[in-house]
Amino acid sequence: MDSKNIKWIKTKEKGLRYYEHPTRPYGDGRGKNKRMDRCYSIVFRIKGDKKIYSYGMGWWSEGIPGCNKRVTETEFESYCLSEMNFYKANIVSGNGPKSPKEKRKMEEENRQAVKEAEEREKRENLTFADIWKEYHGEKPEDKSTKKKGQAPNEENIIYKRKLKKYIREDQLYRLWIAPVIGKMRIKEIVKLNLKALLKKMEDAGKSPRTIQYSFAVIRQVYNYAKENKQFSGELPTYKFKLPKVDNERRNFLTPEKAHMLLQALKAKSQDTYGIALLSFQCGLRFGEIAHLKWSDVDYDRGLLLILDAKAGTRNAFITEQVSEMLKSREQGKPSDLIFPAKTGGVMPRISPTFYRVVKELGLNEGIDDRRQKLVFHSARHSFGSLLAEQGQDLYTIQKLIGHKTVTMTQRYSHLTENKLKNAVESLGKAFEQKDNIVDFPGAIKQGE
């Protein structure tokens, strides 16, 4: 409604006025007594103050704020007068809201303060179990499209990994974490509680890897709580000492056994043979081989360009056998993968053919310790071990195998030390042979 055309009507109460809506009826009136909706306003002055205060109080049909029932005309006017007296008193005293706008602002601030206090109280009382439910969420939904007989695609693989992670973490939480700290308020959990959990798992004979995984889950839950402002302060897992995990692969093949394995693989699958050969003779990880493209091969310099490896881009040197193997394959476009998956994308893992051949050859027969079992990564480990046995220094091995730091290459140090030890022992034996004693120029002989 245009403010210029508003026709204000005074009520019998001083300072209270209204104008009627041109079309919208409201109230219980009928016929001649029909009431139109009214928009009220209060206008007043303060004694000794020339300023005129004028505030709109809203439509009668909108009712009184905070009152859910339909109000009469008299009730709404009483509300308006009460508000006018309220603002007058506040203006005179200088305290409280002096207008509807200030009142709305203060009410909103109060509501916000109450809400924050409730949220703060809720945060203060959050248990580890409460945060876990949010963090862990629902079981991953299978959105894969795999059909019977179809090779697993990337979507299948991602789903299976998520599901495996979900099940494993859920198991660790239910069996170990929840019974110790699940019902505790997250802010009250301290290192002493984690030590109790550690002792419980160690007493039950759980492996260091399982214990570390459990504490990694706890740390992830705390990080989630911190990101969502449900927890503040230092994590109880910070600088918490855990048993060291020894997952180091100790089994590696001699050149004779490696040759036997490669020949058996060659008879079964050219792809699996080629991949294994690259790992045995170039020290490549499976992921590095799976991402190799024809543009990464430099036959002239005998190099493979390994892009985006763990330790950064590097060159790998190819042997004559590797060169022949690559040249025997169907050469694709420079952007094509050398060893694509059956679906055409990146191969997700080594073919089961590798493990079938290992089993047929009995290379894992009688071995119970998983660290001693021959796996595909053992081919790369054999590469590093044979280099060490040949007397190559750790820095050279580090660069060839693509370790980020020499610390990771230390596992081969005992092999290089054996080589050095043998060299010194050979020198000692040479001194023991009297026939090999040489007269040095200027040496003083017996009897002189």
C-alpha cells in the first residue's frame, strides 16, 4: 500500500492509531459490522523532549508475538498500548530496548545466547560413542555395476575398499575401543584411559599392527570432533607410545629362484611375466608399473621415466631382458598404458596368476610368518637385496629403488655389512699366509 494514500484513524486511546486494509477482512464482524484488517502504530512524546517517537506495531491479523491464539481487536490494542508504555519507560530510564527494532535485536541475541549455551552443554557432555556414530556413519552403499563374469571396474574396487575399511574399523570399535572409552565424555579421556586400552589389547595377544590401527581410529575420531568444533585442546593420542610394528618383508629370492619363477610366469601369462620382470630387474612398485605409458620408455638411453612416484619422479634403468620384453609387446600410442587392465583402465592389482604360480612352485610352503611369505612386493625387495649383496652402497640402492629417505633403505644395511665383513676377513687370511709376506723397501731385517 502506498504510504501517501494511507488514511490514519485515531483510536480512543491516546497515541494509538491504525489504517485499514482495503480488501482483507478480519475479525468476527458480519455485514455492516464487518471488520477489515488493521495495521497499528504508536506515536508518543517524552516530557521535556521535542522528538516524536513513531513505531509500527504490525497487522492485527498477525497477532501478538509469542501468542499462538487468534486475538480480538481489543486484545491487540491493549498489547500496542503496553508496548508504548514499555518503550516510554526505557527511554526515560535509559535501560532496555527503546524501540521494536532494538527489542527484536535483543530478543534474537538472547535466543542466540541460549542456543549457544545449549550447544556448549551438549558438546561438554558428548561421549566418544556419540562422536563415533557421526564419524563412522552408515555402511557404504554398493553403487557398483558389476555383472557376472565381468572384470571388476574402478567403482567396484573403491566400494570394496570402503566396505573393508568400514567393517574393520567397526570391529575394532565394538570389541576393543567401546568397552574402555565408549561411554566416557570425550573431553575427559586422558592417556591413562588409553594405557588401559593398550594393556587390554596386549594382554589379549593382539598384534602391534592391530593396536596401531585401533589407536589410529581413535585419533581420526578426535580429529573429526576437532574439525566440527566438538572438541578442543590436545589429543590424548599425542605422543602416546605404541608398540612398534615390524611388517618388514624378509623373504627375497636368489637370482636362480627368481629366474625359475619368471619362467613359470612366462608360460602362464605374458602380462604377469612382464610386470614381475620389471619389479625384479628394475625395482618398480606395482603401482608404478601399472601407470607406465609407452611415452615413458627411452630405449636409446635404457631408461624408464617413473612419474609421480612416492619419492618423486625418477628414472629407472632397464636391463637387456626388460628391453626385449617391452619390444616384444604390441606397441601402443605414446599415451597408452603398457599393461592396461582388461577394462582398459589402470590395473588395480597384480593378477592372481602370480600367486597361483608361487603356490605351484611351493615357494611359500611351510611358511607361517606373513613377513616371510613371498608376495609380489618381494620381487622389488629382491632387487634391493641383490644390489646390497653385490656391494652397492645404501645411497645408490636408495636412488635406484626410489626410497624417499635412506632410513627406508637401512633394511639392506646388514647385507652390505656382510660384504664388507667378508672383505676384511679375506684381508686377514692374506696376512696369515707367511708365503705372501713381502719385503718392504727400507724394512729392517732380523740380525741387522
